[in-house]
Amino acid sequence: MKYILTFYILFLLTISIALSQGKKSSPCDYEQKMVEQGLVNVKSLDPSIAVLLKYSTTDNFVKKDVYGCMTACYLQKKPAQMLTRANAILKKKHPNYRLLVYDGGRPFAIQKILWNSLSQYPPHQRETYVASPSQKSIHNYGCAVDLTITTSKGVPLDMGTPFDFFGKLAYPSHEEYFLKNKQLTAQQVANRRLLRSVMQQAGFMPIKYEWWHFNALARSDAKRVYQIIE
């Protein structure tokens, strides 16, 4: 009886491990759909790019994981190639630095969740932080990326505010004012400028309200060239 019980326990343990491994190896629906639409995993082009999708964590303005199984950053091929170029420019200037991606291609269903989570703001103010689903985000076409710079040891540079900070302190257009008033340090501004420099040299466009957000294309061009990520 003792041997039968031991065998049964080992059998259940084996089945449990097999199921667990099968779950881990099964494709994530969001990621699979992006692959089917021609988007590429940025780390497949440059493994040195660090990726930590903030919406796969609770460290975001929603305060919950809205991506679930999605943990890789996918972009359209051209923006992904531009990102690898930006990372190469950064590493050439500072061999100890790497780009750290917080978000890339974003399914449209997630865009609706992010938009609805800010119902405390009127639409015109909400659009400062999250694109309206009616207009679509450039993220929804796989042509925008949110990111920062990290050391090779995984320590992000100090940019003066965290990712998803809702306030003028995160605005690139207000940096000189906050530097003058000592709300941002010279090093924090220099870190932001370094990020903008390498991204712009690679062809990305910054925006006025978020130091971490860069577009590979204008929204009208993204809509014309690419299909929305469902």
C-alpha cells in the first residue's frame, strides 16, 4: 500500500509539472496575434534591449496587470529596426547603458481599458495621458514605444518622475522651467536629453507631455500603412 501511494503521488506530481510546462509554453493570444500581423519581438533583433512591460505589472497608473500573459515588446518591423538603431547609438556613446522598454505595440482592447480607467478626467484632459479609443493610439498600430535608459546592471536612470506620471513635471516642454526652479536637477534633464537624442537620431519623434513616449510615425501615417492591433 505504501509503494502504491508513493507511486500515485509521483504520478500526480509528474502530471502537474507537465501541465505547468505546457501552460508556460503555450502562446499568449495577444502576442500571437501581433506575430500574425507581422509585428516583431524587439529582443529578436537586439537581445541587449531590456524589456519590462509596465502594463504586465501593477506599477502603472491603472495599478493592475492589464496585459496578463503578454510580456514581450512587439513593434512593426520598421519601428523595431529604428529602436535597435537607437540602442546601438546609445551603447556607442555609453557602453554601460541600454534602452529599457516599458511598452510597445498595444492591443486595441487594452486601449479601451486604459481610457475607461481615467473616467475621473473629462475627455479633453484625459487625452493628454491616454489616446481616446475613437482616435486610436499610435501604440495600437505598433508604431510607438515607451522607454527609458538603464545601466547594464539594470538600474534605470533618474528622469525626475516615474513612468506614467500625470503632471507637468513629466513634460519635456517644461524642463527648462522646472530646472530653473530646482524641481528637476541638471542630471535628470541631461538623462532625458540623452534619451531624446538617441531616439531622434534613429528617427523617432518625442511628444510634449511624456518624456518616455516616442512615435515612429505620425498617427495619420500609421493608420494609412498599418492595421490596428486587435
